[in-house]
Amino acid sequence: MRKNYHQVRKQRELARKVRQQEKQQRRSARLSAAATTPAVAAPEGDSVAMPEPTLRGAS
């Protein structure tokens, strides 16, 4: 039973590492694509700061 537990644990760890690598590749691909087209990466509306919401009756 221990051997099976360790096999499952190793398999799960490898699957997690593969998911992390895929995520990292997607991020790097997205960043390189954003660097080539900066107009798409930062639309005009994103530069406007939104005011902080205030609580009602917090005087």
C-alpha cells in the first residue's frame, strides 16, 4: 500500500509540474505577443484610476 501511495504522489507531483510549465509557457507567449503589439496590451480606458468606494454611514 505504501508503494502505491508513493507512486500516486509522484505522479500527482509530476502532473502539477507539467501544469506549471504549461502556464509559464502561456505567460511568456502572452508577454511576447503583448510586447510586439503595445496598443492592444494597454487600452485607453485602463489608464483611468477608479475612485475608492466609500462605506455608507461611516461618518
